[in-house]
Amino acid sequence: MDIPNWWAVLAATVLAFVLGGLWYGPLFGNAWMAALGKSPEDIQPSPAPFIISFFTALLTAIVLAWAISLLGIVTWIGGTFLGLFVGIGFIATAMASDSAFCGWGLRLFLIQAGYRVTYSILMGALLGAWQ
């Protein structure tokens, strides 16, 4: 197993973090808060969720980079497909189970899982292209 390209891992992490800002901001922010049953006034600013989100994205990028290396993927297309398979096959399915038990509702599940599947696809593409 090759050592991952740490610059690519960091870039993939930042990409996921920036996507989160767009996803939960201008793209789906209002729908997300409505699905949560909250208003902007209900959200208390705290650095903790951002720090946790950064490190979970970093761990996802590291695992994807190693999987790409182990599987011998050397193109952005191969990385994209691996990101799609990981995003849907592992992340979204686990979140579907959580959603069923937590009573999230379909809209919240789609917003939450959609973000993670999308960032897995983008990470895979970047990591597949940038060895």
C-alpha cells in the first residue's frame, strides 16, 4: 500500500468542508433547517461541529486515498466511481438506518446523505486524479 498524497488528502478535505458550507448554506440551508424543525435563531454558533466535521472529512479522505491506492485506481473516473460506491453503499445506507430509528423524515435524510454522497464522489475524483 502506497503512502497517500497528503496534499491531495488535505485538498479533498477542504473541498468537502467548502461543499458543506454551500450545501447547508445557500443550496439547502433553508430546507435543512425546516426539516430539522428549526429556525436560524435556534442554531447556536459553536466551533465544535465545524471541528468535528473537518476531522470526519479528513478521515474519509484518508480512507478513500488508501482504498484508491489498494485498488490501483489512477484516474479521476475510477475515483469518482469509488466515491459513489462508498457514498451510497456505506454512508447513505448507514444513514438510512439512523434516519429510520431517529425519525428524520425523507427530506432530512436526502439532504444529509446527499451531502455525504456528493463529497465522497468529489473526493474520489480528486484523489483518483491526484496521485
